[in-house]
Amino acid sequence: MSTGPPSGTAQAQASADANAPSFSSIGIKRTNIETAPGVSLSDHQKVLVGSVLDLFEGNPTLKHFSLWNKDATFADNITVAAGYPKYTAQFYGLPALFKPIQLQSHQVKSAGNPIEMDMSNKYVVKGIKQEKVMNSVVRIHVGPDGKIEKVEDRWNGELPSGAISDVSTLNPRNWTLNPFAAARWAVRTGSDVAWWTFCTFSWWSPFLAFRKLNAVTVPAFVKVPKTEEEDMKMKAEREKE
């Protein structure tokens, strides 16, 4: 048995393991990862899944997004957000409009690439307390560097192809037919009253309204912190609510 110093390769591996992201280093809240029978996740996969669950529960931080590639993509049935400014805005926007957001259940059913899990989440709209439970299949695509390349939120397990067209209008009489025209109006005016008026009179739920605001529009009215200090201040403010 060799009793000499560890090889350069062993030292490099030990250093890599020590510097690998963990629940504690990222500040992940959702550490209990449920898996289907026969599914086994690596420690790194658990960190990725826990971080994504945190995001869906309205607990974003810059450290969570350090696990994503800068050119990664978030996609659901009505949104494609490609690139850091767009996908971060999608998740920082959730706690701005919904409180609480409560994970009802989750179960990882595949440890491959993508990692795949079933998820059920309840969103409660601030102010009017309207609730919506969304059931979906989440797929986490991981790149060769171990970072997230894409997250798909497939509502009811499906993700349609092709874009959904909008018809813009500022006529409130058309809001029930074209609810996202009203949402865009609320964004342009920057008015809370505009937003809640839209939520009240639209036949679409506020959750769908928020997600339908495309990846170009959302970053225009959602604040994403620039520094860790600003991020921690926003986090503390969210937790006080």
C-alpha cells in the first residue's frame, strides 16, 4: 500500500469535491428530495433538483442561478426565456406576485439527462388571495460542465410546439377576450391597480397572465438583483412578508 503523498490527480479531485456546490453553499431550502422507487440521484443531481424546487417555490437567489449556464433556457407552455436576464426574471417575478407559493408534492422519476420529476405547486395571488394548483412534469437538462442548460415546465406533462400569438389592444372591453393585452397595458403603466384590475376581470388566472407575459416583457418590470448584497436584502424583505 502506498503511503506517499496523494497524486496530482487525487489532489485535483479532492479540491473539486470540496468546491462542488452543495445544499449549504447555495443556500437551498428544499433538501428533502423525493424519488420514485429504483431512482437514485447523485449528490450533484440532488443539489440541482433542490435548487430548481426552490425557484418554483419563489425562493430565488443569485447563488441558485450560479448553477445555470448564462445562455440557458427556461420554457413552459406559454413562455420561452433564453439567456440570463430573461430566465432569472421569470423566477424573481413569482414571489413579487404570488404569496405564498406552496409545493404540494414532487417526485423525481428519472435520474438521466434530463432529470425528470412530477411536481404539484399551489400559487396564491397577493392581494386577492386567488389560488391555483399547477401540476406539471419538470425536466432539467444538464450540460457537460454540470450546470443547467434548460428547464422545461410541462403543464400536465405536455409542452406544445409553436408560438402562441397575441392580439394587442388597449380597449378594456376586450380584456376578457384578449387578457394579455390587458397584462401588457398593466406592465406599460407600471400600475398595481392596473394589474389587479386585469386579474379581477380577466377569465385567465393571474398565474397564466404572469407567465404569458413574454420573455421580453417580463424583465422590463421584474427586478433582478445585481449584487449579492442586494440579493440578500430582497430575500430578507420577501421573508418578512
